[in-house]
Amino acid sequence: MREYIDGCAFKDMILHAASALETHKQAINELNVFPVPDGDTGTNMSLTMGAAAAELRKTTPQSVGKASEITASALLRGARGNSGVILSLLFRGISKNLRGRDEADGLEFAEAMIEGVTAAYKAVMKPAEGTILTVSRLASESAREAAADGADFEGTLIAAIEAGKEALADTINKNPVLKKAGVIDAGGKGYIIILEAMLAALRGEALPETEVSATKEKADFAEFETGDITYTYCTEFIVSRENRKNPALLNFFLSGLGDSIVVVDDDSIIKVHVHTNAPGVVLTEALTYGSLLTVKIENMREQHTETINREQPEKEDEAPAAPEKKYGAVAVCAGGGMEAVFRDLGCDGTISGGQTMNPSTEDILKQINRTPAEVVFVFPNNKNIIMAAEQCVGLTEKKVIVIPSKTIPQGIAALMQFEPSLDEETLAENMKNALSAVHTLSVTYAARDSEYEGQKINEGDYLTLFEGRLLATLRSFDEVCEKIGEKLEELKPEFVTLFYGADVSEEDAEKFASKLQERLEGTEVTPVAGGQPVYYYIISAE
């Protein structure tokens, strides 16, 4: 029976844990509905633990203190997703408690596990029970009790695993989201897999098949609406601590911009995870603390939609929805606010897409077939999507009419003419005529240095476009306001709608609208939350 572990044993335990997570990552992904149903917890935990394994393979640490230090440092820098950051915190606490030790017995390791749980609870702004936090806490407490009663190292881990499995099975009762899906917590399952792999390493065993019973083997992600995801972007970054500002201030700042907030720091860096609709605002604030070392931003709505599509391949050839009405409509757009606008105008469904993420003909066809109408009007809202939409004609028993809208404002203007009492030819003609009654301006940014139509563009420039063509490349937003104001004065519109994107706050949008309102006498200027990525503003002038 093993009484102690040293650095080599700890390294072997982490290598086994990384391998086990990689083996079981998809099973973990299929449980991932909390905090958002984006199906990536297993992948994130595997990549996080894999970063530690990669660093440990480069060295042979003799002391358990050194091995845990290497592990914690690599986990912090390699942490991905909410679950990965929490995992890094659990091992950071272990490292802190084992610092300077050559070996650790069962009780010392159990105390280190407790330290890790404490660090995780402190760093998570709003700790939720029925998650990896609950499972790790109860597992660690049981490990400490067993070790205090005289258990050796293996016995201590066995006690942690048994209590952890019991806590994991109960997560379905503690978390309403898990209860709805009928599954246990994904992060908690990953944690149990780690502990079991560590025990297998100590025993010199091959990795066991780790299977934990659940009400369901996997979650039905279709039970969760994409629109239920409050914050669209999973934003993670590491910023250097050059300015020595207190990380607690960053935590407070983030509390007004999102949820699932975790802020971890050491002497040289701050690691941040947050779900937000304004990643640009978050990163701008982060730069006041130091240089950004790594940045990762993922669209969780897109992840959720992709997961549903992967989960339901058998529905690709499903029969089209039976007609319940004469006309239906579907539109391509991106951003929760944009989706809401099109639904409010009568769209039966939306397809996520637009600039930089064009849906396929198959994606559009699926939404057409789900529409319970005889005739389905399709609004591509992008010139690069029109052809894909037109390919749907003849691929379904429904009649498909593509209204060739090239921009979001054109699609909205066309839908404003949607009058179900008209015959389809007149209705289509009216909607097509409406396309020319609206002008589109947009504001985005330059991701790199380039040149377009003879104009030099520098990375970070504001790009102002009119009808999809470059109007100006500018360095400040004040210049953007001036340029757009000039163009709108030239157009003399009656109505201007500012659809502001995910990186723009409501306050900033209101300020922009006020400046334009002062300038455009007799024009009604209205800001609307679009939530679109990439574009700060999409502006409709009609």
C-alpha cells in the first residue's frame, strides 16, 4: 500500500489524468448544458490538462512541490473555458499547499485538495452548487476524513472518488438546468475521471473505462433554445501584470458586463474567463492592466447550434413541416437582437450567418423545411449568401422564393412589406421593390494591415462602408461619426436605425444616436441592440 507520493508519482498521475480526459472528452461534452448548453466542457478540460501534461513531459521533477508547481503554472496558462479555469484553480491550491515538499502523504494531499477547492470558490464570482465545485468540495472533505482516520494515500483517493461519485449523481437534483436536461454535471464528471485516473496511475494500472451512471447518457441540446443563452461570447484572455493594478477591480468591472466570471492571478499574469456580449469592452479594460498575452473569443450561440446539428443527423432528411398557412419566411442574420427583430417582423425562423460565417444551402434548406407554410420566402441579407439560398429552389416540396436582400436593412425593409393577404407574385414584387428604398452603412474594424481600392488600411482602423463598399478608413470614432453624419445628410433619410453590435454598450449607442439626431433635422434616429459580431454598427437609412 502506498503511503507517500513524490514528484515522479505526481507527474505520472497528471499524465494519466490528461490521457483519461482525452479519451472521455466527448462523453463529457454530451452532458454539457450548464452554465450554457455549448457542448465543450470535455474538450476544454482535456485541453487544459493536456497543457500540464505537455510541460511535465519536458522535465523529471523529483519533489512533489516542484511537480505540482509546474502543473499549476501550465494549467493556468492553458486553461480553456469555465471548467478549465476552475480546474486550474483546484490544482493551483494543491500546488500552494505542497510548495517546498519533497513528498506528500494522504493527509497532506487531502489538505492540499481542500486548499484547491477554497481557491476555486473564492475566484468564482457566483459559485453554483451542483457543479464541479460541489463534487470537488465533497470529495476533498471525504479524503481528509479518511486520511485523518489513518487511510494510506490510495485509501485517501478511494474515499475522495466514492464521495465524489455520490455528489456527482446528486448534481441533477441540485441544479435546475441539469434537472431539465436529465443529466449530471459535465465538469463534475470530468473531475471524477481525473481522480480515477490518478488512482490508476498509483496502482500501475491501465486507464480504466470510466462510466458514471446518469438519468440519461447524454443531454438533448435541442431542449435548450439558442436564444436562452443570455451572453453570446465566451471570452478568455491572459494579461500581464505590468501596471500592478488590483485584479479585484477587474473582477468588479466584469460583474456589470456578463456572468460565469473567473479571475485568477499570480505574480506575473491575470487569467480571465467571462461570458459577455461586449468582448471588445472587456479587452479594452484588460489593456489597462498590461499587455494581452493570449485571447480566445468563442460564440456560444454558434457552438450550441452546431452541437444540435451534430446531434441530429438523422433529421437531415426529415419530412418538411406540414403547411399550417400559405406563407412563411426565414432570414439569415447574426446576433440575438437581430434574430429578435426578424422574428418580430414575422419570420418563422432564422439561420445564423452573415459576414465571415456564411451558411450552406443545406443549413438554409433545413430551416425552410421546418417552416409550416406552403410558400417560404428567404431573405439572405448578404450578397454572398444569395446563390446558396437560390439552390434550395426545387430541393423541397415547398415553394421557395428568394428575395435577394444583400444587407440586413434590406431584409428588414422587405419584410416590412410582408402582407399575407396578397397573392405570391404581388407580394414578392413588393418586397423586391423595397430593397432599393433603403441604404446601408456599417462600421467595423481592420484586423490587419492591407490596401483596398488604393486606400491604405492599418490594423485597428475603423472601417466605414456604404452599400458594402469602403467609404473611409479612420483612426477615431469621432471621425466615424463625422463621416457617417455627412453621408446621411447627403441621403436625407426620414428614418435611421442604428443596430449596434456585441462590442458596443447601450450607453455608447445612445450617444452616437444623439449626435446624429442633432445633425439630421427632421430625421428619426433610433438605436436598436443587434448583438451582431464583427460590426460595431449596421445602419439603416430609409
